[in-house]
Amino acid sequence: MQLAIADHVAVITIDRPHVRNAVDKPTAEAIASALDEVDANPDVRVCVLTGSGSVFSAGMDLKAFAESGERPVTESRGGFGIVERPSAKPMIAAVEGKALGGGFEMVLACDLVVAGESAQFGLPEVKRGLVAAAGGVLRLPQRVSRAVALNMLFTGDPISASQAAELGLINEVVADGQAIAAAKALAMRIATNAPLAVQAVKEIVDALPDWPNADAFSRQRPITDAVRSSADAAEGARAFVEKRPAVWSNE
């Protein structure tokens, strides 16, 4: 696993191409540790998750599990070091090749997805007598219609990048080999905005499914009020009036 930070963007790379970037327990712990660093670093505004080589991730490293008996589950962030508690900052998955099973569940833990045109997405667990319990059955129905989600979950069949884009499951399809560059470009566009405001948007959208409709505005008010009274909100107004780029202090 590699972590690189530049220009307010962190890139976490699963670097195990010899096993198709399958995740074992040490790799899951490393991903969780990297996300801890991302969340704690005020200079990081966006995080990109990707895999090295031509595959995003094959999910759990079954050979490592058979040898050690350790599942790639962390105490702090759950499966694969991410699925139960992703970063509090915006996360973009940059996908080349296959993202199946746990690999797709890691993608679903991200907020945005950029994929190469040959990428595939799927949850084949039922073909192996299992359930996609690392977020697959929980998150996929929130991203696409119930009928589409159940079709994927019941059959275990993968879909292409173009199909995923048509379903609104991914944000951008690019030429093979260009996913990480496109994801970084998207991350830079996000990183130019006020970090407190962007994180507040993510906090509200993530919490919204648990809020009763009648309480939504009152539930969001403490979050949005804190942003409205921030130094960055004042800076944004000044920068607009002065016709210059804003300089964010994250305060």
C-alpha cells in the first residue's frame, strides 16, 4: 500500500499486483492507517483510492486467509480498512480493470468513481455461496434502483463501465490507463473549494438517509451554521467581491 500527498490530494494505492491487488489483513490495516492520516492532515482535502497495474482489486486475498486464518477486517474501519468508516473527506475511486466482490465494495465506500472503459463492476458472492456483506448489499441499493441492485446481487454478474455510467453508478468513463489522471483532475477541482464547506456537504449527504424528512432542515442547521460563521465563508465573500481566488484557511 502506498500513500502520496500533493496539492491537497492524497492518493492511496493498493500495490499488490501479483495477487490482483487482493487485500490481506496487513494491507487492510495499512489502508485504515492511511485513512487515519488523511483525516488528521488538514492539508489534505480529497482522497483518491486506486490499485496498481491493470486491476483495481480482487477483494479479499483468499490464499492469505487460508494460510493465516485472518480476515482483512480492521477494528477501526471494518473490512478492507475502509468499508465501515471511509474518510470524512471526499473519496474518489480510480478504477482500471476489474472491481469485483470486495474490490467493488471498496469502490462503493467512495463518494465518486472514475473508471477506464474496460473496467468491470460486480458482486459475485452468491456464486460462491456467500453474501456481499462488506457493504455491497447495503450500499448498492442506495446508488442505483432496487431492481438494478437486486439483479446484480441475485445473479452475481458484472456490468461494464459504460453500463455503470448509464446507471449513474460512476461519474466518468475514460480511456484505459487514464483513470488515475482523471480522478486526480477531478480531485483538484474539488480541492479548490472551501474544505469546511465540502466536508459539510459530505456529512449531510451521508447522514440524510437516517434523518426523517420533517427534521432534515433542523438536523442540517448546526452543520451549515458552523460553515456560515467560519473564516473561510468570510474569505469566500471577500474573494468574490475582489475578483480573486479565495485563500482557504480551513477555519
